[in-house]
Amino acid sequence: MYIHSNRIYTPAGCIEGILHIQNGKIKEILSKNANVTCDLDVQDKMILPGIIDTHNHGTMGYGLMGECQDTEKTVRGYLKGLASQGVTSCLPTAELPYFKAIAKIAKEEVDGAQPIGIHSEGPYLNRVGEKGIDTGHPDIDLAYIQKMIDESEGMLKLVALAPELPLAKEAIEYLTSRHVRCAFAHSNCNYEEAMRSFSWGITVTTHTANVMSGIHHRRMGGLGACMLSDEVFNELICDGLHVSNEMIRLMLRMKNDAYHKFMMVSDNVPMSGAPIGSYRMAMGNGDELIVTIDEKGYCLSDTGRLCGSTLPVLSGVKNLVQNIGLPLEKVLLMCSKNPAMVYGANDKGSIEEGKDADLIVVDDQFRLFYTYSQGRCVYDSQSDKNIFNTDFLKEHAV
């Protein structure tokens, strides 16, 4: 297959050319004058590396939280939903009942984003954040952690936890010894405590700045530790809502080698893509929470607490480029190249010869037209019209 574009974003820069795709790989990048017949000519639309979202609980009416009668159907719908938002690979942020379905589907040719691992945010979290209500936390159980490892069938890549909890150090050392990364998450730690936890083996910080102690000029907090530690990689929600654009600018100036250390994430929940309104959101403990989606994309509880996100990473890309003025080449490192490197997906993350043909086609407003995963078109804006799970609206709309 041959695809032409006037603007293909490669590590060497933006070029006009033709992508030759064979057996799911980018076989070669030809000049614009190559004597071949193109299967698709997107002209002045941009071809970008596919987005790798490593923190995503759900989208388009499909979620990986709470009870579910058909986990495989839910996971497949979720992965198709991700593809409709420009995601070609992901770490589904799932609860334990979904692990086996994810592991099974990951071995197939997926009609959607490709799972490259599993992310468990919790269950060992502590800080509830701004306007939150402390509902307590479960005690760390190493036997349960081993069950998570076993049921993931080798796909568990990231576990996020609050390092101030009892047995956190033992849990971090246990997980890292089994090649599972640990993330600093939902924590009340101060600067010194956070830095100590990084020495135990934490290498990722969960949705950095959100649900952690902030920076004060006399108390640097957990956020200060995240910025001043050169060893950790930082997730960041870049929608401009969870972290203000001014703070994003500051964080990118503070962090050493920032463009190679940040990973853009969505933290999306099943309401991503849903109409403005109120919805019942399943919680991990079996309870439900009423959340409201507003016109800006906030997902808020009745107390004003942020409960995940509804805007995909592609919206964050648009925000960083159009509102903050960052070079697109730098932004692509954060949404594609860096997560591929951190989680060992060495064949992904950039448009280069020999790598997987994971691509998206967008215009200057970052509207998505096509998503390709390993050379297969898994989303076509002209034909894929009914992605959202209408059953979700019937069951969860208030």
C-alpha cells in the first residue's frame, strides 16, 4: 500500500513523500516523485505517528471499571473508540476483571487500538485531591498484587500507588523485580517523602500535578519532586483543564530534558464522546458517582471534584500546538515516541522505515480522518459513523 501526503512528520522533519506499507510495517519512505500508484492521497493533510495513550479508563461509552457481563465485547468497543480518537496503541487502565479479556484480545488483529500492556491505577491510592472527600483506601496486599500479575498473563506494565501507605516500599520492590513499573499516584507525600519513594523504584508519575501536593515557595510538595527528579517520567493531561496552560509552560521549563520525559495521557472515562449532561459513573468499590460533563469537557462530581477526563490526547496535542505554541515535532515526542520507549514498544512511536505502520491523518485543526494500526485502517471518518455505545446512554444518563 502507498499513501501520499504533503506533510509527513518523521524524526528527520516534516517532508512531502509517499509511505510504502507492507506486512504492517513502513517498508520505505519514498520521494514525492516516486513512480508508484498511491492507494490514498491525503494531499495537504498531515500524517502523524499514532498516539500511544498509557492512561485511559474508557471512552465512547465503554469503560474498564466496575461490573460487566461481557468483558470482551466491552474491551473491543473501547479499543475501537480509542482508534476513533487517534490512538493506535494503549495501556488500558483497567480493573482486575478485565485483565484476561485484554490479554486475550491483545494477541489478535484488533479492529482498534492495540493494547501493549495493562495499567492498574490503584487500588492502593490515598489522596483525594481538590474538593474531594476522603473515603479511605484498601490495605496493600502482596498476594493480590501477585494475582494481578498472574491474570494479566505478562501484560501488566504499570501499577500506580500512593507510596506513603504501609507496605508500599515492599510492593514497589516486588513489582519492579517482576518488570512492572510503578507510578507515584494520588498521594499526600511531601517533597522528601516523594523523593525517597523514587529511590525505591518508582519511575513514572501519574497525571502529574493532579491529585498530589503542589508547589509552594517554602514547600515543594510531591509535584516539586516530580519536576526535580531526572529519573522519573511524567504523565501529563494536556487538555488545559486539568493543568492550566501556564502551569504546563512552567513544568516544561522546570523539568530537565522535558520533551523526552513527559508522556501525554488522556485519563479518559467512558463519558468521553458523550453529549453534555449528567451520568452515573461506576466506581471500583461497586458504588456509583453522579458526574456532569460540561461544555468545556470537564467531568465533575457534585462536589466539584475532577473525575477523569473526557477530552482525548489529540485535543491535548491541539492545545499544546495552537494555544501554547509548542512545535508539533516536540509534542509528537510526548504523545508517541516517549511512551513507546518507556513501555518497550520499540517498533512504535515514530514514522520510520522498519517500524509499525501506526499512523493518523489529521488536518490543521487536528480533526481526525484516518487511523492506521500496523498498516490496517481501524478508523475511517467517512464510514465509521456510529462508534459511541448507545446502550451506555440508556443505562447511565441521568
